[in-house]
Amino acid sequence: MKKIMAMVAGLSAQQEMGKMARLVAEAIVSQEDMELYPYALSEEKGVTLIADERSPEAVRLIPTDEHTDFLRSRKDIDMVVDFTQPKAVNRNAELYCQAGVPFVMGTTGGDRQKLEETVKKSCVSAVIAPNMASPVVMFQAMLEYAAKNFPNVLEGWQLLIEESHQAGKKDPSGTAVSLLEFFAALGMPYTKEQIADNMVRDPVVQEVKLGVPKKYIGGHAYHTYTMMSPDGTVKLQFTYNVLGRNVYVDGVLRAIRFLARHKVEKDIFTMAEVLQG
């Protein structure tokens, strides 16, 4: 069986940096049908060790100014799995498309419309998902269904989106932002700026007020979506709390396998499509 050769973008020699990329890399080396490419796109030059039950795997880091030449010279990469920084989203997508390399984009932020346009104009396929946690993707699909089938049913209602993530996540939740079009269709327009006004990144507030266990302060996602009727007599509320990153890693592995089967289709796939097979 030919293994899926997956390269990770976003690894760092510093253990506290690029945590999601590192978890994904560690998961890849533990899969029987996957192989971690021994090079990774990074912002720095050097080598990092990826934990493995047999022995650590050394991955050489390719600095930003060498990304283009490196990718163009490599023909043995099946795909890139991107968990970098919001500022790198559009640059990296253009890089992958120009090199003709399929990719899984888990990084949030950037210009999402430009991101999709870049892929559509190229000859590559990509899985693009601001959230790869299967339960959360199911929640997104439920809200999308409601938006399509019950337009403006909550017109005039007030919406409040509150979200908490680790301090290293500087931008508003990509998942919350992706839901704005559905809330608008239901009759409750909301903006990315409003999400930013209610996002929590203070570890003290997270632990004391929100009840996030201390061990998960550095990796969690607490979201609450509250909808209130105009007269204040009816409240709808959806809450999900995610501790750690394991649920996201599981979703990434699904996305890798899905893209390996569909990479010749030259299309953009959502995480919902990944879960549907």
C-alpha cells in the first residue's frame, strides 16, 4: 500500500510554537497509511524532532524565503497540511497552487474569498476548513440547514457571540466568523468586529470566570451563541466547549485521507463534505 506523503506547514523548532502543526505531525507518523515528509515549511531554518513511539523523527525546517523554490523542486509530496498564521494564509495558498500541490488548510484568518478564488483558478484541490472538529462541523451544518429552510425566522432577535481561545490566537474564531452568513439569513446580522469585542484571551478570566481547566488554558475553544427575542421572553442558546486539540487532529486525518482520494478533481472541499465521505 502506497502511503500518503504529507508535508506540514507551520512547524517550529520551539516546542511552544506551532502546537497544532506539531500535533498533526505526530499523528501522521502514527498512521499506517501515512508518512510525514522529512521537511516542513516554517518561518525559520533548522531541525525539529517529532515524537514517535519508535524513535523521534527529524524534520528539517525550510525558511520562508526558500518556500517557492523548495516546493517547485519536489515531486514526491502528495499534499501540504497548513497550520501556520493568519498572515500567511493567502501567500501560502498562492504558493501551493503555483506549485500544483493539493493542500489541507486548517489555518484561520486571511482573506477567505481571495483564498477560494486562488484555488478555483488553479489546477489543485484543497480541503479548506476553519474548524476540523467533527462535532462542531455537524453544528455548522445544522445552522446552515436552518438558514436555508427558515429564512428570516428570527428577524428582529438579538444575537450575542462569545468565544474563548488560547492567548496565542490573536484573531476572532474562524468558526464563529464562518457562521455569520447563516445568522444573517436567519434575520440576525452580526459582524466580525462584534465577535472581536466579545472574544476572551485572558487566561485569568478563562480560568476563573469561564471555568476552563488550567491544563487546557493553552488549548481550548469555548463558544456560546445566544439569541434573544425582541421582547426578551424567549432565549435560544447553543454552547460547545472543546478542551485540547485531539478532536481537531482526528478531523485533520480524515481530511488528509479524503483529499488523497479526491485530489485529481480540482475542487474546493469543505469539512462537511469530508465527513460525508
